Amino acid sequence: MLLAAPLVAVALTLAAGAILFTLLGYDGAGAVRSIFVTPLFDPYRWQDLLVKAAPLALIATGLSIGFRANVWNIGAEGQYVLGGLAATDVALLTHEMEGAWILPAMVLAGILGGMAWAAVPAALRTRLGVSEILTSLMLNYVAIQLLYYLMRGPWKDPMGFNFPQTVLFSASQTLPMAVPGTLIHWGVPLAAILALAVWFAVGRTVAGFQIRVVGLAPDAARYGGFRERATVWLALLAGGGFAGLAGALEASGPFGQMVPAFPTGYGYTAIIVAFLGRLNALGILVAAMVLALTYVGGESAQTAIGLPAAAVGVFQAMLLFFLLAADVLVRYRVARSAAHGAVTPAAASAPAGGSAAEPAASKRRQPVEAA
Amino acid sequence: MFEITRRRLLTTAGSLATVSAFGLPARAQGKDKVKAAFVYVGPVGDYGYSFAHDQGRKFLEEKLGDKVETSFVENVAEGPDAERVIRQLAQGGNDVVFATSFGFMNPTLKVAKQFPDVKFEHATGYMTAPNMAAYNSRFYQGRAVLGTIAGMMSKSGKGGYVASFPIPEVVMGIDAFTLAARKVNPNFTTQVVWVSSWYDPAKEADAAKALLDQGVDVITQHTDSPAPLQAAEQRGAIAFGQAWDMSSFAPNAHMTAIVDHWGPYYVQEVQKLLDGTWESHDVWLGMQEDVLEMAPFNPKMPDDVKAAAQKIVDETKAGTYEIFTGPIKDQKGELKAKDGERIPDADLLKLDWYVEGVNA
Amino acid sequence: MSAMLLISVVMGIAGAATPILIAALGELVVEKSGVLNLGVEGMMLIGAVTAFAVSVHTGSPALGCLAAMLAAALSSLIFAVLTLTLTANQVATGLALTIFGTGVSALAGAPYVGITTTRLGSIFPQALAEDPWLRVLFGHSPLVYLGLILTFGVWWFLARTRTGLVLRAVGEGDEAAHSIGYPVLKIRYLAILFGGAMAGLGGSYFSLVLTPMWAERLTAGRGWIAIALVVFASWRPAWVLAGAYLFGAVITLELQSKAAGFNAFAPEFLSSLPYLATIVVLAVISAGRRSAKTRAPACLGRPFRASA
């Protein structure tokens, strides 16, 4: 049942996409084939998919923790950038050094950098009640300007002809390959392991339970004595930490240096991944692969049938539209069949209990009252 | 969806640090047909930098007909995404891959090492390998023509420059523009406004308007959208197109444009592959090689200005005019090049100072 | 600062503020009804490309504006069906709408790259609109005046009309509104369509007034500013107006100070000013926010299902 919605959504996207692009004068069936099918039969493309999916899965895993608690961190892009910058800072400071400790230090700095950037919306929401949706989003723009500034001035490679980029990282600063002879670096298995770890933690630990309860029923959470303020902090720091980790891994892995083009929209795409994966760690791993497929396949489709790059966005949007629609239809059935049983997520997330639910909803954008 | 993420850092650089990679030099061997692929940093619909490269690709198809088969990938982010696309193109049986943005340099080099039998050509960078060539255009030569027109036509003696990021190519353009303008009007000054974006039409238009409000009557730009031109058109000022003839956007304001004319170079390179004579190289081309052209002068331009502008074009083509020839002073008045001394290419390619008359 | 320069600055501010103002007013009505639509940027792009295409084919920019409203409203219908009828998550659906609008506008706009069209002209006689002094009153684009009228209209509708009252009631308590017989879903559908039309009109400002042309991602993120503005204004139309003009002022003064040769700060710092300013003002307003009037609609972002 849980699988039904994503599968239906993918099927509908393929069908609607084929029709839409045929109407627009392209080879619709060819578009669908070269985006969604051809790459799957090419072992090289599988490497590309895994490498592209890893940061998406990492960031989405972190975001899903917040989304479960109804904390809407739209600022993963900025947190990813800050993670990359913090790792780069360590790399530049240790450029003359060698040692196995350097790479872990970079990764740690990245996590802390992402957390620090996420702490701003967390503090503003818990202290002043400012919506984290907007502050985290605004900080994305600021993070990118900070990156531009550092690339243009302080961190510019002195031997780099005044091009705005840092030196290439040394061997001790570069993420090694997990599978020698391929492109699959250690970030790929790490993303999978961490997603599973979070899946376990959210399902099995008290903190995870708290997050789920705060998200589903803030009222009940207050009665239960959970601290909403702490949950907001946890949710944002987790999102920032994961995004920062992804930034550090991308900088030390595939990029191998810091460049102005470092932000590539992973922070935004990861939001789709989180929803496509139903905020579930296993789902997120699959969703990250599907989104990676739209990018990698989209590039093939450009060369194979001359499909414009913008088509990828249309496919991604349709995928999400259909998933959200199918999701609800499936949820309805679950809710109905469980009507006599336990409270289902569907029932809880769409409160039908009249005024009792109202304060719960009103908490969404409101100052968090003292715990 | 979020515009800021993918900007090319269009830069220029040259031939100094040639990086040699392993892999054997290609054997001379002709072909009947060449498969060529192009990688663009922006959408071909930007009507600016990537658009101009794609016009070059179309020119190539037109000239060589069925001896060439081309494809392209647009909107490619610099970094790992570019590496993946370039590798995919190399695996896809292309004989040559043109990577057209500075930020594609390291990714291209990586892939070039893995595919010694495929040729790579990288625009505006400084790395080469036995199977990876570098090519670049002397955009600043066109800036000198614009500066001459600006210096002669400006009544206020103040020009406005809507600029993206202070990288060597942009700095070079600002300096060349100002040097040329001051040759005809020694009091000419250039006011630069950095918009910190390659493409943000609203901000570019507002920047141009702000400059016009401050009394400039010439607008030039190193950003990709025609928005500054349209702002100049609305205010009755003059302006110049960027990368392509943009006169359709501003029939009165558009005096001329620097046209990136990559087509002839692409034809030449593919022809070399057909003949089996391709060799790695590092070239910085310009008007002499027809890679850079000026769009037709606006009929509204006074005849003496037309003549002076055409003279710069002719002398540049003849190799007798070089804007970066001393005496050149920087902003602080310090002499950077003595009378008759030419700033060497190596220094130009990492230029980071402004000449007298620039306010940046 | 000379008087002429001051007039120019004022006109610059009005120009920079107007598209955000119009889009934000639409979003305000949507949010007042209890729905959060993050698809503004996508709808603005759909509006921008439609306005341009229709203007090119008919030669009438005014018709282009109308078509932009229609097209963007149609795209908002996707959002409405998903979030209202199918009770899908509003944040995710809104994001999807932005991605959709960005992609669709790029595809649909491809044939229109590289051409221009007639600028949406002034509604006043040329003598008034181009007078060096009077232009401060008469020289603006019609959309600038429309933005002011819409601000008043939206305020009047929400504060003084019965339908406005119902809309607010729906936003504050959908279950309660439903139980007294208000058509919750119908109201929200209409609010979303209005929001879409306004986003489309705001988008048309880019392709018909600011820069009469089409290029991919023409609005360059202004839709997100519009959403921020609604919260910034604590869901009050007059404050949306003030916020939009403040934002316009920050952008205009940033560029004016650079154009005047003031370069004590790194350009990157000035470029991030509008975003930092938004955060600071949000914080200040939230810190001083005590009265019930300034609160978010109680049901914002929450799905409603007519049960029971």
C-alpha cells in the first residue's frame, strides 16, 4: 500500500510526459525512454546516478526529520554551502599538511557549518516566533553572496590567474573512492548508512517519537510534556547538519576544490526528494535515485532527441504533482480501512476534530510559548 | 527554479600554465564524418553567451553539412555535473567535445585523461593536455571599439558599466573600454556597478537606470540580458549589445555590439579532425581570426564616429592597434606601462587592477 | 541629492516595488483564506511568458496582461485541486508549482527569445508623463497605479465586505466556518485563483514594462520575495504596500549608491542587503508582535476536509 502511490505517480508521469511532449512537437515516447529507461541499462550511468543521488539523499534525510515535526527548513541550500565553505576553510588551513585526520576534520567542520547556518532560523523561531520558512530561505541568498565574496577575495587561489576559485585540494583532503576504479566515493555508502540510521532512530528512540508527536499533534505533545522549543532546535540542527555534511562531502569529493558554482540547487531538490520518499529514509533513498535519474537521463535526452533542459523541470514537477495526488487517494483508503482501529497518520495530519484541533494548527507560525 | 545557482564564471585565461597529462598524442588519421558535442553553462535561450556558442554550432552544421553531426547539452552546472556530462558525451562516441565555460576546465581535464582518443576543446581556460586544447577570444578588442564610440558620443563624459563579477575578463573589458574612451576624451570616466549576477534582468535594468540617474549617457554591460540596453533606449541614452547583435531590443540606443562569432573556429577545428591534422593547442583569438566581430553600426551614429570606430576595427585586424599599449596609469596614478610598452598577454590574463578614470 | 535625482529615485523605487506588491497582494488573500501557496515564482513566470507572447501576437500589451492573469490563474488551479480537493501537502505542492512554472515557461517561451514587443505605455498624455517634474505623478507604468488601487481594494474587500469577512473566517477556523454553512472549499478555490491571477499580473510587469522581452527565469526569484513580504507585513495590505516599497528602496538605493561611486562595502555585501534586511525586519516585527491582528491566519497551511 505504501508503495502504491509512488509507483502510480511514476507511471502517470511517464504517460502524461509522453503525451505532453508529443503535443509540444517533440518525440514524447523517446523523451520518456531516454530519460527514464536508457540510463538504467548502462553501468556507467549507474555510477553517475549514485554519485548524484548521494547528496540529495543526505540532505533529504536531514530535512525529513524537520518536516515530520512540521518545521519547514527551506534553507538547506545555504546550509549545504556553509558546510562546503567550512570544510574548505579547514582544507585551506591544512594545505601544507598531511594526515588521516584532515578529512574527518573537514567533514566535522562541514557539519558544524551547516548547523551554525540553521541555528539562525532556529533561534529566530524559538525566541521571536519568526517563520523559519522565510528566514531559512533568505539565508540561502546570503550564503551564496558569502561564497562569491570568499572566492573573489580571501580564498582565491594565488596561482590561479585571479580566477575566483580555490586551489585544488590535496590527496589527504580528497574523499577516496569506495569502489576503486569507479566514481563511487565514500559519500555514497555513507548516505545510505546514515539514512538507515535515521530511519532506525526516528522509529525506535524517544527523541524520534517526540519529533513525530510534535509534528502530528502539537497539542498532545504539550500535554505529554514534550518541549516544542527543543524539537524545533533538533529539527533545524539535524537538517543543517546533514546539509552541511553533504556540502563537505561534495567539496572534498566530486568538486575537489571550492568554486562559485558550488551551489547547484541540491538544497531545493532535496525537498522534493523528502516528499517523494514520504519522509521515510528508505523511500528517500529510492526517491533520490529517481530524481538523479531525471537529471542524468535529461542530459541524455538533450543529446539523443534534442529535448530542452527545461523539460527536466517539467518532469520533476509532474512527478511531484502526481505523487501528491496519488498519495492522498491511497491515504484515504488506508484511513477508511483503519477507521475502527488505531489513529492513522492520515487522520492525525488532517484533523477533523473541530475546535480542539485549532490551537494545534495555529502554532505553525506562532511564537513558541515557553515549554 | 532558483536562478542564482548556475552562473558561469566566464573568464578568460591563457596559455601559461600548460598542464600536460598522460595519454599519447593523437595519431594523424582522417575521418569521413565527425561527431561534435557542445556543453553550455546557460540555456541556449539566454540570448547571450551560451546562445552565441550555439549559433557557432549551427554555423558549423551549415558549413560542413553531412560531414558533421552535432549535439549539445545546455544548462550544465560547473563542477561534477559538467564532468558527468562531458564523460557521457565522450562515451557516447563523440570525436570532439567543446566545453564552453571557464568552470568546465578541471572537469574537462579529468575526463580528457580518461579518454585519450577523444579530443576536447575548452573555452576561456588555461589548461591543456595532448588531447585537450584551449581557445579564447580577445573580447577586450571589441571593448576598445565601444570605448571609442562612447568617448566621442558622450556629452557628459561619463559612462556607466553594468558588470557581473570582478574576474580578469571583466576587468580587462572595463579597462579597455575606459582607455579607448579617454583617448578621444581625456576626461572620460567610467562608473561601474556590480550586480553580482550574470543574469538578473530586473537588477540589470535597475542598475542601468541608477547609472543614468547619476548623469551617465552611455551604458555598457558585462552581464547577459538585454535589460540594460532597453533601459538606455527608454531614456534616450546610447548602449551596446553583449555577445550578440541585440539591436532588435533597442533600435535607437544600440550603437553596435561585440559579437562572439565562434562559428569559423568550430569549422576550422572540425575540418582538422576530418583531415587528421588536429593537434592540441592554446589560442587566444580575436578580430584578426574573425572570432570577434562588431555588429553593424547604427545608422544614427555620426559619420566621424563610424569612421573612428571602423579605424579601430581595421587596425586591430591589421595588427597595428593594441589598446593595452602604454602609457597606462592605474587608478592611483601609478604608471603601469611605459610609453609604447605593451602589457604582455600573461599579465592581461590575470588582470586585477583598474586604469585611471575607472570608478569600480 | 538634487531634486531631479530624487524624482528618479522615487520612480525607481515604485518600479522595483510594483511587481512584488501585486504578487504579494494575491498571496495575502490566499493566505488569509488559510492556504499557503509557495508557487508564486512559477506562476509569475507563466504570467511573464504569456503576457509577452500575447502582446507579440496581438500587438496589445494590455491584452497581454489579461492573458497573463488568466494563464497564471489556470496554473494555480492545479495547486487548488491538489491541496483543496485532494488535501495534498501545501508546501510540497507549491514548490512543485514553482518548478513546473519555471520549466513550462522556458519551453513555451523558446520561440520568443531574442525579440521585443511594445512596452505597456502610459495612460496619461505624453506631456504629463514625460514632464521632468510631473513625471513623478504621471510618468509611471499603469501597473504602478494599479498596484496602489489593488492595495486599497484588497484592504476594503477583507475589512469591509461580507465575502471578505467570510474569507477571513475560513482562514481563522475552517471547521467552525464549515459548521455555520460557509463554503470553505469554494472560498479557498476563489482565493487561490485570485492569487494566481495577481502573480501572473506581477509577472507581466517583467516582460512588458521592466524589460519588454522574454528570457528563461526572467523574474529571477522575485516571487519568493513576494511570499516573504506577506509575512513581513503581518498579513495586512497596507503593510504589504509599505514592505514592497521598502524593498524597492533597498534595491534602488543599493544600486544608486554604487552608481554614485560609493564603494566602501564589498558588492556581495550590498547584494545580500535586501535579504538580510528582510530577516531583520521580520525579527523586529515578530518581537513587537502582540496584538491578535498581526497573527497568521489560524488555519494557514493546514488541509481541510469537509468531514462530520
